[in-house]
Amino acid sequence: MIAAVSLFLIVTLSVLITKIATIALVHTGLSSESAKFQARSAYTGAGLSTQETENIMNHPVRRKIIYNLMLIGNAGIVTAMSSLILTFVLPESNASRLYGFLIIVAGMILLWLGIRSAWVDRGLSRIINKMLKKYTDLEINDYAAVLHLKDNYKIIEAQVDDDGWMCHRTLQELDLREEGITILGVERENVGYFGSPSGNFKMLPHDKVTIYGKAEGIKSIYSRKKDHYAQSEHQKFVEKEEKRLATDEQKIKKS
């Protein structure tokens, strides 16, 4: 019976630990769904290799969270398996084994109901958030939500091609803001990183540019070459952006 209770406590702690890790990852800028997926993957040792996982490993705070979660997960899974085996091996009577089995089933049902409860989730999240803010220095902004990345907006890093439309042109000449596109930064080989460059900044071949904007606009920019088509594409997206702004203004007036 003691082994069954221990198993229930271990599983409960595992759920709590992954919940804490999920919220901690959200504080570093991940969306809640991505944070939940990565926390569970790390705890269970799934080790899925994705672009998102690479971004986590390149982030010092996220990497530390995942590293600790993997260590705790390995210990937790081994302990849980040991407790499960002992639940049915140690008891000398079938009645004791049955009691242990019922404790495990009842405990798992209660835990499942607690996990599925929105009220429990909100309360637990509120407590964990307060603790993390008080005792850690994690970044608290969820950038995926702040930048509306679910609403067809994207942030990508792409390289400037030699024959690309952006190559050897200044930001003022490109006039990307009129398309609703923002250059967040440029990484230049052997030079360094330029954050939020000004209008006279000139794009050079092989610059790695971090761009924020609508997905279709960003895709269009990197398909343009140095020809008349590029300018017509630019004008088309400028007109789209003007219509979007006009629609937004109408919504504001109505509200």
C-alpha cells in the first residue's frame, strides 16, 4: 500500500514539475502550446528534433530549464516504475495487492480530473507565476502572443541573396514599412548584429535579416529579384497594407 501511495505522489509531482517548466518556458517567450509540448517531451525523454527544439537549445535560460527537466524526468520515471513493481510484488496477500491497485486507479482518476479542470489550472498557474516572478529573473513576456504570431504574422531569419531585390539597397529605398514589414535586426558576417537599423542602413549579400510581418508579405520579399516585377510586387503589397490600415481605422471609429 505504501508503494501505491508513493507512486501516486511521484506522478502528482511529475505533473506539477512539467506544469512549472511549461510556465517558466512561457516566461522566456514561447507560446503556451509550444512550451507545454517541449516540457512534456523533455520530461519523458522523447527528444523530438525540431527547429523549435534547436531554438530552445540556443537560448541559455530555456536550455537550463530543459536540461534540469530531463534530469528530473529520468529519476522520476525510474522511481515510478520501481514503485509500480513494488505495489504488486511486496504484498503477501491478494487483498493487499487489490488495495494497492485501487489506490493507484482512484489516485490517477483524481489527478486526471484535476489536470482537466480549468479552475485548478488557473489557480495553479497563478501560484506558479507568483513564485517564478518572486524567486527568479525569467523574462515574463510571451512574445508569440505579444506579436500575434497566430494571426498570420511571422518572425523569420533569412539571408540576403546576391541577386535579391533587397541586396545593395538601403531600408529607406526598400520602404518595407509601407508594406507592413519591419526589420528587427541584421546579422552581418565578421561585423556583428545591428538591432533595429535605421533608414540609411544598406543591405549587403549574405546578411541574415530578422523580419516581422504578414507571412505572405515576407514570402513575397524573398522571391523578388532585381527587375520590374519586384517593384510591381512592392506596390501591390503597399496597396494591401493601405487597405488594411483603412479597415482598421473604420473599426476604431465604430468602436
